[in-house]
Amino acid sequence: MLKEHLIKRNYFSPLNNMNISFMLMLLVLANPVNSQTWFEEIRVSPSVISTLATDSNVTRAQDEKNIISDRFARVDLSLNALFELSFNKAIILEPSISYQAFQFTPSLNRSEFSASAIYRWQNTFAYNSPWYQVMGRYEYWLADVKQRRSHINKVMAMSSARLTTVITWMAGLEWQQRLSEGTVFDTSQTRAFLNLDYTLNNQAVLYGGYNFIKGHTLSSVQSAYCNGLASTSIYPLILASEEIEWDQAFSEDHCGNWLSYRLSATTHTATLGLNYGLSHSTSIDASILHVQVNATDSIEYERQIFQFSLLKGF
């Protein structure tokens, strides 16, 4: 199904692997003689995802006076190259380019350049036999604000199988590290996840997921309000935070003076969505993501992200 194909895209590879992936794709497409040889051995699948979404708490703040909601649009372009090593083993390379734009906080806008390297295999071949996958992904976020420009590395291991003729599960572990121009945005985290897909009919899939995340969280708050008064509520945050820094994006796009801080936290997220196929290569997807963050010193916040996407494979 198209959703299953397109959703396998959030993985990591080192920067040199990203360059190799792009060069390989260019060589394959640019050389008519070699491309014929390559295409006998691999399957190349471009895809486009266009998304409109709302974020109820883009600042990731605890107090209502610091909470800003926003809307954003996002476009993802990717090229999936699957190398079949044998009938039960494959290597996948996937370079991608994305752009995300916010309505009320344009300083958060960013371009993303990423590449994934994936090894997938299956040991047994019964109807409900699991397949396994290990993945690496590298991302570079070219944010409009230099402070938020980041290198992101991810490593993931996962497995998936059918439970019944209509239910499929997927579970795995992921490690992520973010290194940014602004020190406060340097984060790391480990994530465990479980997803379930329920096939309603030939066109519709209902899906849900849960994530348990241990590591860092970020939040932005006002140190001075729009009327010029200083905020006294930030002092506990300053004492609890591992790192704190002036937040250029929110200070430029909203009144007041804003700070970003980093904390150790446990995060729980839950997703519920519906994917509906319009054709063999096109589907629409609607979902809601709920995030609950519990940080040190009883600091916590929630956010909800509603999104609608159009997915197109070629």
C-alpha cells in the first residue's frame, strides 16, 4: 500500500553517505548505458508529500501566557532506491529534500536535506513472519535563524509483521542526536515505539502509534512581556535547565523577549490517523498527534498537532 511505502522514510545516515546517495542517483539517471544496467537490479520510486498542519503549542511552553499556536505547510520530496540483494534481503538508499513554513513565526521556517541508508531482511516466510530493518539517517536543517541550524543523526532498528489479515504491527528503537549552531538546541534522546495499522477496506487504513522518549526537551518562554515588565516565573526554569539562551526566532516574530531552555525529560506521544487511497499511487492522510512532556522539577507541557497530507508516488 502507498502509505506503507511512503511512511518508511524517517531514517539516518552519515553526511558522507548522503553525498554518495545523491551522486549515485545522479550517475544512474545521467548515464543511459549504465542506468539500464542499474534499473535491472534496483527499483527507483520518487514520492511527494504535501502537508498542512496546526500546532497548539509551538513554543512548547508550560504557562498559558507563553503558549503560541501556529499553522505550517510542509513539502517533502524523496527518491527511494531499493537494491534487491536476494528475494529476502534488500538495501535502500533514500535522499530527500523538505521545506517547512510557518504562518505566524516565519523565523522557524527551514529547508531540510537528508539521506537514509536501510538494510531490510526476512528470516522466515510464513504469512505472519516478521521482517527486520536497521537504518541510519542524516539530516541538515537550514533554518532561517542561524541559531537553529542543525545536524541531526539517527540510528534505528525495527521489526514489523501481520497479526491478522487486517492488522499489522511495527515496533522499534531509535537513538537521535542534534548538534546546532545554538548550544541550547544540542539534544539527544532515545525512543521506543509501537504502531498498529488496521485495514478497513481496500482503500482505507486506520492507524495508531505510541512513543516513549527519554532525553532532552526544549521550550521557549518570555523573560520580558510585551509591556516591558520582566517575568518572574522564569527563575525556576533557569535553575532547572541544563542550558539557556536568547531565542532569536520568537523574539523577532513576537513581542517580548524570549529565551529557550533545555531540560531532561520523559515524553509520551500518541498518534491516531486515517489513510485513504485515491488510486494505486495517491492517498490522503489525516492524523492527530498528542504530546505529553514531563521534565525535571515538575515542569511539563502538552501540545497537539493536527495534520492533513496528500501523498503521491511515481
